Amino acid sequence: MVQRKSTRIVTALPGPKSAAVLAKKAQYVAAPLEAYAPFIIRTSQGAVIEDLDGNRFIDFSGGWGCLAVGQRHQRIVAALHDQVDSFLHTDFTAVPYAPLVDLAEALCARTAISGDKRAAFFNSGAEALENAVKIARAYTKRKAVLVFENAFHGRTLLAMTMTHKAKPYKTGFGPFASDVYRLPYPYEYRKRVTPEEIETALLSLVDPAEVAVLVVEPVIGEGGFLVPPAWFLPFLRTLADKYGFVLAFDEVQSGIGRTGKFFAFEHFDVEPDLVCAAKSLASGLPLSAVVGRAKVMDAPIPSAIGGTYAGNPLACRAALEVLKTIDDEGLLARASHVGDRIQARFRRLAERFDVVGDVRGLGAMVAIELVKDRTTKEPAKDIASKIAQTAMANGAIFPTAGLQGNVLRVLVSFVITDAEIDEGMDILEDAFATALAKTKG
Ligand SMILES: Cc1ncc(COP(=O)(O)O)c(C=O)c1O
């Protein structure tokens, strides 16, 4: 029995008020903008969402990982009000402003790369990735891009090409960008890969003297929360140094404290040249960043990178407060605690249900992979989505992930309380029992 304190389900989903908006959505909003939740949000605080009909949910999706400090943190709300009363927009390259400069200083200080650093700002994760590649190409005067299996880097032409999963992200959208080469990834649960195999694959795909940049997620997000073995990222550093290309980490999902360190790469003995950040950086306001070694960041000619809204003052003010809040409220340690508490419950699920093939994670980036059979490891996508839907109908939102869609992952706010974690996990455990009973019946 779930002890309900934060959640409350008073209607079938969607309730009547949500259903009216969803009917209008179907008529006017382009069909590909499919929504995961079958209800319309009215308000949210911390990690709890209330819909138009008064249903209340614990949100383990955190706006796909944008809400590290929680919905509407009061410091962020106050900073935004203050900025609204000052000015909204100039375009930094027309009339510059201090919040962007202060944010560049704060981000450089938090990025564990030695020597002089610079930061540049954009609007989305994909834009950060596009610009990291542009910067690396300008610096190396080379063109090829190396990426990995299971990668997700966004939906613009180059970022979509760099993304692995074809359906839905690439379906019908070719031709793709050229000069992108995909290397094997050490997916420990399914596929062992050695350093030699990676280097051999690289040499067979492209002349390394033509490689501008290797881009990798230090912990793979969309591709199923894959934590690499300890040798992996330092080995990529060795390759970058040996062949003279730039090493860029995509920390759009794994950064801003998600793994218990400010950037996930800090768990490994490695320094990249460039890091991309977004999502929780500005607590859901559109902002992304590329931070990296000054000599690389300064390579493009003046005005070669930028964008009308890039580094919007409201988003920069929010981001400055996010960084301070993470420090002042000890949210890195909190992220580790949240991850440990959830992972302990995932391990309990693994003991109770054979459908759990693997439990893995780093800090608050934890996931559970579902399989039809523990020996064959056949992915159990239908069961994963049935469990997620059952949990949602009972008040807890859990996103799925993975190339096969058979992974349940957690991208929750770090300010979620222990009681909310326990309530959400009770709902999830019940959803496993219900969904699996139905599958057997
Ligand atoms: C690792 C990673 N890179 C890039 C992106 C793209 O970010 P955006 O959707 O803001 O373009 C995402 C989004 O989920 C991501 O997880």
C-alpha cells in the first residue's frame, strides 16, 4: 500500500479539464510534438506537479533533467523578477551585459580544465554541440567528427547526424551531415569493447589526421544511462593527444551536478578540451554553454559564433542563481544521496522481479534496464512502457530511455525529499507488480 502524502489522484487521466486542452492540442499543435504525460500541468513546486484537475504527481523526469534545483526555486524566481524590471533583451553582441560575463566567469571557475578558459552561450543543447564542432574545426582546421554508439546529441542537422538512434530522431530527415563517424561504445551490460577495438575502428573509418573532434557523453543519457569503465575517458584523451584532435564532452544531461560532481567527467581521471552544458544550467530557461581551453575557444574569427537570443539575460540570471544554489544548499552531495536512495530501491526491484536485467548509475543519474529473459537479455520495451504508464496513472512520472526503449531512468530534482522518493518508489514497485501480473494474464 502506498502511503500518499505528496501524490493525489482524483480523476482517471486525463481529467476533464486536461482533456479539453489536449483536444485543442490535437487540433492545433503539430502531431510530432507528442507529449509523454496524459495531462496538462497547472502548477509545480520542487519535484511535485499538479494538473488542471487537481491530480498531483511526483516528477522523476524533472523536465527531462532540467530541474536540478527544483521547480520555481525562490532564489531563481527572485532573480528573474529583478531582471524583468531591468531589461529583457539586447543581443549580447549588440549591447553587452554583466550577467553573461559573470556567468562565464562562474562557469569557467567550476569547469575542471587546467589553464585559461573561456565560455560561450547558446540556446539549446543541440546548439552547444553544433558550436563545439565549429570551434574544434576552426581550431584544428580539420573536418571529421567522431561519435559513439548509443549517443544522443540533439535534433539539428549535425547534432541529429551525431545521434545514434534512427527512430524517431532521424526518420524521414536525410540526407544527413557528412564526415561523422561512429565508434563502438563499451556498454558493459551488453557489449564489451577494448581500447584496441576502438582505435582499430577509428583507423578503419577515417584518416585520424582529418579528425577535428571526438564528442562523447561522459555518462550516456538518452542512450540508456551508460556509465563507462574507468579506462574509457582517459583512453580517449590519449587518442586525442596522439592524433591531434579536440576532445569534447557532451554534459548536457550528465552535467550541473547530476552525477554528484559538477561535471560527470570529474569522476574519471581526465580533462577534456571542451565541455557542452545545458538543461539544468538555467533551471529550464533556454540556455546552453560551451566551456573550454582558451586557445581552442578563441579560434573562430570574430562574429563567427553567436545567435540573436544566445545567452539571454533572464537565462543568465537564472543560471547564476543555479550555480550559487548548488553550492549554498550542498546539492552535489544531495544528488549522490538521492541516487543512492533510489538505487537501493531499484536493487530491491531486481530481487523481486526477474524482468530487471541491470541496475546502474552514477550519482542521481540512475536507471534500471528491463529484459524478457536474464540470459538472452532480450529488451522488454513493452513492459517498460506499461510500467511507466501504470506508475503515471498512480502519481509518479518515470521517463524511459535506451536504443530499445527498455530502460526506466531518473532525472529528478535534487531537492526531492526522502519521503517523496519513498512514495514514488512505492508507486513504481506497485506498477511493476500490476503491469507484470497483466502481462502474465
Ligand atoms: C546528452 C545530450 N546532448 C544534447 C541534447 C540536446 O539538447 P536540446 O534538446 O536542448 O537541444 C540532449 C537532450 O536531451 C542530451 O541529453
